[in-house]
Amino acid sequence: MRRFSHALYLLVSLCCSWSYGQIAVDCSNAIPICNNTPTNGGTQGYGVDDFNGAFSSGCLEQTLSGAIESNSAWYRFRTGASGQLGFNIGFDTSEDWDFALYQTNDCNNLGDPVRCNFFDNQDLEAFMGVGEDPTGSSTTVLYEDWLQVEPGQDYYLLINNFSNTNSGFSIQFTGNIFVTNPFDALDCSIINNLLGPPLAACDNQNIVLDATTTGAVDYRWYSDTGSGFQLLTGENNPTLNVMVSAMYRVQVVTASGNIISDVQVAFSVAPTTSAISDENLCSGIGTFDLSQKDAQALGLQDPGEILVSYHSSAADASAGLNQLPVQYPVFAGTETVYVRTTSRSNPNCYDASESFQLEVVETPVAGFQTEVFICEDSNGEVIGEATPNSQYTYSWDTGETTSSLMVSTAGVYTLTITNSQSGLDCINTIPITVVVGETPTIAEVIIEDLQADNTIEIIAGVEGDFEYQIDSGTFQESNIFTNVAPGAHTVTVQDLNGCGSVSDNITVVGFPKFFTPNGDGSNDYWHVMGVTSLEEPIVHVFDRFGKLIKQLDENSLGWDGTFNGKELPSTDYWFQLTYMDTQGQRIEAKYISNHFALRR
């Protein structure tokens, strides 16, 4: 996470002498870097405050030192070509480092950094920088976007140690600029020295220092491996072959005086990639963890010193470009994966001589429906693979070894498909759910009548996925219809999975639930309303014993509550409504609550 406040350090005095390359704690003395400069160092405090008491510079904030810098190292470089440029700053995963990169040629006018990182290292990362993390991590927050540079641009790089204890760091420059311009991506003219710029070499290289000077009468060579410069006895030639990391000095004796020049030479281990075995995988795993091959590639080499990366071509492996993700997606087929082992301290020390075959066997996939619907009145349905692969074997949990199976009952059937190749059994176990659908029925039609807008609700008699229709209208998902006109209608319930349909006739009419034939002019007669919309309607009224009391047609005023001139008692009465359908058949209206009350 990004820091917003600073935890208290353990303030200690670092008394040890650093065995790293040159270190500059001030911007004005920044160490120049060019293509061959060994860039490894450490930090111990800071000199002058290069930010003049400012609280922040870009993402960097003031530390408990009272300045933005706490333990700082300054470097500078100049681009010698155009292209994509980045760098990796490597360090111990237990430590916390920050950096800021300024595009300027004046330490007194740094401006805002063009790249900056002030996140803490709670994820225990090993690198921060610009471009891409060399470990292939896609989740790190310690990296900024690539730089697009042009020739002649000057940059100052501040590396700041936040934890106040450190094991040092290394800087590795990266990017396509080193592919297109391997020898002048960074301009070495910023280093003016008889022996040239510092040299970063691999331990299998032959490094020759050349101090050839016109008019020289003698050469004396010295080396310093940590205890001061020591004369190299017998080395009096203009050139010196070196094989040990050290500071080297030459004293050129001329008639007009002596010339003294120093240069640092740093050797890094040249990795050797061990042979790597091929991999046979099933495509069903989705991704393969390439880091599983690291141990084979490294052999006895220290993973803390050597980085392993994987590439899709020999050219990419040699250039250190387009690293494959650690979690590598796999697909059926065979491909070659190229392996690069790289010195963490010097990316120019690498070996890209090894590769391995990644053979991926296809894990069978389901080419059929895994949810199947069968109608109850059907003879069954075939489930599984209708067009089997002759290279696969098939087995069902029911015991069959065919690719398909005829079923007629509901349940979950499991098909196991196996592809056996290259000594692998790639298996896919697929459950298939079979649902038996019943032919729909209509249990009830609820009619809300005696309204300006009649509503009907169709209740299906069985469970299922249905759609509903009234008369010849459009089928709908809802079982409720509104604004239904009085009269005879046909309702239909249809199964969405093809298990048939059912239709029924309904009659939308209304009638009073009670009437009061007391001669007051209100509710004195009872009749079914809306019958005029039917063909030849007849209403029969019965008492509770089924005795016919009254017969009404569409022209009747209604029943007045009498039978043969005598008033009948207050109680419930029943009725039956019939009418002629379109085929000329007399039918009875269904789904009508056909009783009402007489009250006196």
C-alpha cells in the first residue's frame, strides 16, 4: 500500500564500509551510467538536501530524516537512441526501497519526476522499476509504465532506502532500445576517463583494459579489491587482462608527467541453463505453472542470483523479451518453450540455450446438452455424445460404455469421457440432468367479473415451464389477462419444452352474489349479467335439493324470488348457465362460482 504516514525507524549508525560500486548521496555528484557501467550499490545516509526542505517530490514524501531523502543514491544517464526504455532495481525482499526519475540536466532544476514509486513492500517483491517485473508478476504495484525516449535526453535517478537497513541494490536497464541499439542505447560520452566507463562483465568474458597513450615510457597497474590499491607486479604493458571484480588503476609514465586513471570492473556469474524435461499435460488444467521448471533450469545455481524466464521463441529468449506469464494458458497441441537464465545483477549475463516441449493432450469437452427435457408421453430421449470421437472412451454411471444413452426417466446421469494419449488419461466427467415434463392441464380459471375491465387468471394443474394464450392472441409468460371482454373465450396453456398444450372454454359473465326481492325497487330481481354476449343463453335456477325453480333467457327480466307465485325463503340458490358454441352445441359455462343468496 502507498504510505501516507511514516513509522518510526530504529535510528542506527551504519559503520560498515560498502563493497559496492561508486555511490553518490548528492544529485550534483550523481554517478554516470552508460551501457557497460556496473550499477550496483548501497546507501548510507544522505548528503545535502537536494530538495531544499520540500515536503514532497512527485510521489515521494518527507521521511523522519526531515528530508525527502533518507538513505539515498543518485545516478545519471543520457539516452543515445530512441525507443522503449525501462529498468529493474533489484533488492532484498525484506527491505523497502523507493525511486524517482527526473528528466533534466540540472540538479538545481529537477522538476517533477517522470516516473516515481513510493509504495511499501508489504508483498515482499524483489524488484521495482519502470517497464515489466522480470519475475513475470502481473500484480506488483512497484512498477511504472515504460519510457519512450529520444537521443540526447538527460535523466537523474534517485534511489532511496526507506527501511534504513539495506543489503544494497542493482540496476538493470531493459527495453527494446537495447535490442535496436545494443552498444549505444545509453550514451557513454558522459563518462570522460582514459580507461573508459566502468565495465559490467560476465565471469566467462575476457576483459581487456587499454591505457595506450602516445609518448608513454612505462605503465603501472594496480587493483583494489577492498583493502586499497595494490601494485600488480610484472604488469607493465599498455593493456591489462582482468578476471576479478575490482577497482583498477593505471599510472601512465610520460616524459611530461604521469597520467592516473581509475575504472571499476564488476563480474557477474554467467548462468548455465541445465537440461529441462518435456511436459505432457491435459488441456483441462487450464494453465500450467512454468515456475515448476525453475529448479531444473537452475540446477545447483542460486535462485537468489539467477532469474529464470520463459519465452515462445529462441529470439525472444535471447533478447529477454516477451516473457511468458508464469501461469501459462495451455491449449491442445505441442509447442516449444524456450528458457532463459539471467544474472540478477547483470542482465547481459544469460544463457538461452535450452528449451522443452510442452505437449498438451485435449481434455474432452461436452459437445451436447447437459440439461435435457423429456415429455411424459414420449418414448424417451437420447442423451450424451451423438457423434463420438473414435479416440475417446465413454462410460456411464449406469454401467453402459456407449457414447449416448436412451433415457425416459428423470434424474442425473453421469458420462465420463477419457482421451488416452502420450501416457496420459485426460478425463472429463459430465453430469447430464434429465427433466420429465408433464402435459399441461388447466386446474382452474379465476374470473374477476362485474368490473369495467374483467381479469382472468389461468391456474395450471401441473408444474412446468408454460406460456399462456387467450383466444388467438399472442402467447405470453404471465398467466393473467386483463381487459377481457364479457362472453365466451378459449384459453390455452402450452409447454415451452414441447410437451403439448391444453385449451378450454371459459365464460366471462357476472351475477349478483345476493338479491333482496322486497319491492323497494333495488335488487328485486336476480339475473346473470353479460349473457347478451352469448348465443342463446339459458340460466336454470335450483334450490339446494336440485329442484328447478326458474329458467331465464337473455330477454328475461330476472327471477323475483318466487315459485308458482309463492315467495321462497331466504337461503342459498344455485344456477347453471348454458349457451350454443360455434359448432352449434349447447355447452355449460365452466369456472363460475354458481351460487347466490336470497335475502328478505
